[in-house]
Amino acid sequence: MIYTNKPVLHIFRALAGALSNILYFYCYQRMSIADVTVIGQAVPIFVCILATLFLQEQVGWRRWLAISFGFLGVILVINPTGDLRFESLIALLATLLFASTFLFMRVLGKTESPTTVVFYYMSISVIVTGLAQPFYWKSLSSDFLWLML
């Protein structure tokens, strides 16, 4: 069943996820794969911080210490030489948005079925990314299509 009592949460989760993916692809075009991947590994750090802020979850001092060291590592990756790149901040924003999808899932998972959550996430994501396609679409070459066949 795809009926939901929380359509707004589904919309925000899907928008955050789609925008996160769009921003990651933007960063992969402009940064090294290693840097984007390392920044993306900060998702658990942001999930813990956001869960503390918005879901009032309790975090002990050991976890805060681990979060601090992890975040220090992310800062070193973002700014190793002292010059801050715009793309690094975009990757950090993408990571934050992706982490927020986990929080939305935690809230939605209490009352929504997995089918409902996946349906709304995929449907809204297809619409959002589909709106951008006319501006970025590049036709596939016949060689590539032949290889796909």
C-alpha cells in the first residue's frame, strides 16, 4: 500500500536524496574520486550530530570524541593546504543532505511500510532529476549503444 500520513516528510527526504546525488555528481566531475569519497564517509558523523539535534538522541562522551576525530579528518581532507575549495563545500553539503535522509527514514520507518518509503523516494527523485535532464542530456553514441546491446 502506498498511502501515507506523512507526505511532507516523504517529499523532504526525496528532495534531500535527489539533491545529494546531484551535488555528488557535480563534485565527481570537479574533484578527485578519493576526495569526494572521503568526504562522503562523514555521513555517520553527520547522522549522529543531526540525531542529537533533531531527534534528541543521547550521545556519550566516547562517541563525541570519535565524532570530533572523524570530523577533524574530514576537515583535513577538505582543506589540507589552507585553501578552501568551493567543490569541497559542495561535497560536504551533499554529505549533510545524504545524512538527513537517514534521519527522515528513522522517523518514517516508525509508521510507514518499506514499500511506501521506496515508492515516494523513487517517484519524487525521478521527477526532480527528470526536470534537469533537458539541460544536461547528451545523446549516446551508436558505438556505446551497440556495446550495451
